[in-house]
Amino acid sequence: MGVEPVVGTGKEVWMVWKIRTISAVVLAVLALVGGGVARGQYSTGNYGPAVATPNIAVITKKTNAQVPLDLEFTNSDGRAVKLRELFNGKPVLLSLVYFSCPQLCGLTQEGLVNGILDGPRELKLGQDYNVIVVSIDPDEKYSTAAEKRKNYLAKSDRPPSQAGFNYLVGNQDNIADLADAVGFGFRRNSEGNDKFSHEAGIFICTPDGRLSQTIRGISFTPDELHYRLREASGGRIGSELLGIALSCGAMRFNEHTGLYEHNKYFWYGTGGVSLTTLVFGIFMFVLWRGEFKKKKQGPGPALHGG
């Protein structure tokens, strides 16, 4: 459908087209500004949810699932260890990757390291929580795990002797059992640079090995990791709504009270955008309604000179 021709005097035609032009410009600006503000408010940078695309194995959320703590892997020192030893009564940030991954796994590890760079918050690695990174590739050796561990410790400005930062390799059966328990889907590729297809994400576990929360993505905010670890340390299973609120900035950590609270600036911004959208929507409706009534009444009498 095209735009209806405007009938009437030259002045009427000009006014109608003027209103239409202004309306179009206002709507375009509103869409750009409103969309930009909304994206700014809700954007999580690089740590938004990973998109599951066709033909790629994905993460399935299995909240409250039990991690098989008696599974045995080899750590970066070449020593056989059971997961139970590495939990050691603390909540755990669990990450499944493969060390030769050309891109996605490295981004996930960078995001994890950045998320715990300052603790997160008052939490201390090795004292308040542990990190366990497990390779899903049974062909990888513990020497590769040691190299990766050393590199990421250096990036987080922590010493090689840092406790609670564990990189593991294992056999195919144990890897599959662990991945299945936490819902990490992956598949070996027969061609291409990527040896495995998988989705990005990390898993927050309680001290007794239950899955408290799954966080998809390649980057993780310190606030969310801090809250999730505190939550898991008490044996609690995570809430999806709070994770969204923390990710989009609707809630934040108050360092003075040690509590999470509503972010008033987020709500001011969101309320302002909503009110602006409503006001302009009413304005456009009134303009278009008036134009519609004029069209329904028909053109005015033709003017003849002479």
C-alpha cells in the first residue's frame, strides 16, 4: 500500500505533508535514541547470553544437578585428582573448554579471569572459592594444562603457586560424565579449524557439588560472580531473575553495606525512556487521528480565481 494522495488547497496539502515529514523524523529519532538508551541500559558488553545456532552443541540448564565428585582427572602437575579434592568444602567456578580451541574457549577463559580479577569483591581465590577448568579434549596432555594455567595466572597478576586455580585433563568417559552432569553439550567436528562444537558458559557449584547456576556467555561481571559465589557457598540454588537484574544493571553491589540493592540510575533511565515513548506515542496518535478525520470529511470546496 502506498501513501494516500492529499487532496485540498495548496496550503492544506503543504500542512499535511509538513506534519507527515515531522512525524517521520520524530519517530526515526525516537527509535534511534530510545533504542540506543535501551541498549546502553541492558547491554552486557561481551558477556551477553551466548546464542545457540543450528548444528552447534549447546548448554542445557540442569540447576541443582549433582556433579559426580568421584570422577578422576589429571591436574597441571601430572597428578591424578578427584573432583572432590578440588572442591574442598568451597563453592566452585567450573569451566569446560579445550586448550587448543582457536577462539571461543580463549574468550571464555579471558572473561572468567577478568571477572575474578579483583576478587571478585572481597572474596579470595583459594580461600573463599575455587576455580576448576577441565579440557573436553581427551587427547590433550597435562603439560598443555600447565601452560594455560601459568598464562592465565599471569594475566590475573597471581603467582604460579596460587591455590584453588585448577586446570585438568582427563579420559573421554570422565569428561563425558562431567559434561553430561552439568549440561555442557559438545560434539567433535570432522573438519574445519574447530575440533569441537560447543556453546560458551561457566557453571557455579555449591561446596557439596550441586549445580547452583549456569551462566552462558564469554564474559562475566564481578558483581554477578560475587553474588553467585556467595549464594552457592550457602548451598543455595541460583535465581534466574536476579542474574538478569545484575547483568543489565538493574541491581548493583553496595560496597558500604555489603548488600545488593536496586540501581536507581537504571530505573530513572528506563522510566525516562518509557515516559518519552508514551508521550510521543500519544502525540503521534492525536496528529494522525486528526488527519484521518479530515480525510473522512472529504476535501473542502475548490477555490477559483477570477
